[in-house]
Amino acid sequence: MKAKPIDLLETIPYIRHFALVDSAKDKCYTPWRILYDFEMIFVLDGELIVSEKGKESYSIKKYDIHIMPPNVWHTRRLPEKGYCRYYNVHFEFVAQNTVLPIIDVKNVYVNPCLDGVKEVEIDQVLSQRTYCVPKNVVIPRKTRIISPQEIIYCFETMTETYKQGDVFAEYRARGIFSYLIALVLGEAQESELKCSIEWIIEKFKTDCARATKKIDVEQFAEQYGYSYVYFRNQFKERTGVSPGAYAQNERLLLASRYLESRYYSITEIADMVGFDNVYHFSSVFKKKFGKSPSVFLKDKKQ
């Protein structure tokens, strides 16, 4: 297959296949094969393992977007006893006046997966085709979506659009998908920075300074692609305290400022900084400041 570089703005996306796949009811096995167009996967939940010939396998997890380009020998599977729910889109970048080849998605892509074959024979006709690839941007293989709400909305809107099935549905879906690609490419440009542990630690500190509720450290680490143990160890190595202790310290400092304002009751402040129990709040507050909230408040009044 030959790649033809073309300016992104001179292309429109052509969507060949769109589906929401759930391993609880759909078969998620993918044999060794090559693609004759691009395939985008957006993981809503769970995990998939991707293997490329001659390379180390890697996983795509919740809120990852994975774009497999044409002509790459690869396979995809669930981890042992795993689960995955994801959107799957086969598409390509089309230049004006381009004549697209006919790709029978069911026979070329879907049926080999359902039949459980180990390896799909290369289509000698399709393998000779030329496809367009944007020359002024890098198409990322894997991108962690930090704020997935807009991406999810795009996929959900496309789903509803295809359900309508009218003559304009495909046209509307292309418009939505064009916007989605722009979002993904924008995320990819910043992904290297946003996936660095230094950036994530600073982001955690910033969130702690602004938070009025307890932060779920494990969930925070996972949304940036790190395990809780790794994030905790890296955070403690750089700050001297665990992320949980750091977050609690910030909440107590915020509580002390609320007490100094003398505008809220101790019970209200405990709730405002994320403590469900005022007695527990008083206990940890005293441990940090050497005095209970009531004594702290009394001293400030003098």
C-alpha cells in the first residue's frame, strides 16, 4: 500500500464502519491482519491488548483513543478474564475527487473475527491501493484523553445520528467525526507533557489546593494512565509525603482559613472540607495544629 501525503484541510473523513462493542455480548477477538484503512478505538471501560509484529505488546485502557493505520500487521485481544467496552470506527482521509475502493467490511474485517481464524490472508487487490495521510500533523497511535466528556458526547451523537437513518445521517456523522478528529489531534499534541509524572504531580497539588472534598487518589492516578502504587511512590519520593497525606493537609489548611474567617460553624467547615464526621475532623485537626477547632477558634477571637 502506498501513502499519499496531503494537507489535512484538503481532506474530509469517510466513515466506513461504526460500532459500539461490548465484550460481555460481542466477540472481541481480532486475528493477525493488516487494515486497508484507519481504525479508531475509544475505550469506555476495561482494557484491550494490542500486538504488532516485531514489537512489544501494549494495552489500551479506559479513555484511551487508539488509531491503527493501514498496512500494519497486528492483532488485538482481551486480557485474561478481561472485559472491554469500546467504540470502533473504520475511516480514512479523503481528498476531493478521490475514488474510494470498495471494502466489504463484513467479509474483510468482521467475519474473520467471528470465525476465530488465527491469521487473515492479505487481499492482493486492496493491498495495492493508495490512501491519503495528513502531511502536516502526526496521527497518534495511542492518546490518553484527559477530559473525555466532549469525546464521549461526539460518539454518542454519532450513534444517535446513525439510528435516524435518513439521507443526511452520513453527512452529519462526517461533520461530527471531523470535529472529533480535531479534538484527538489537539489532545495528542499535549499528551507527552500531560502524561509526564512531574506534570501530574503538579496537577494533583493544584487540585488539592482547590478541592473542598476528599480526592480519590487511585481514581486520579488511573485517569492519567498510572497505577496508584506507582503514583504514590513517585509523589512521596518528590514531596516526602504520600498524596493522601498531602491532600488531607491542604484540606486542614483550608479549614483553618475558614475558622479564621469566623463565618462558618465547625460542623459546617468539617463538611465543606470533605469530612463526614465532625469528631473525626476535630481529631485530625488537633493532631496537625495542636489544638481542637473550638480552641483554635477561641484563640483567634482573642
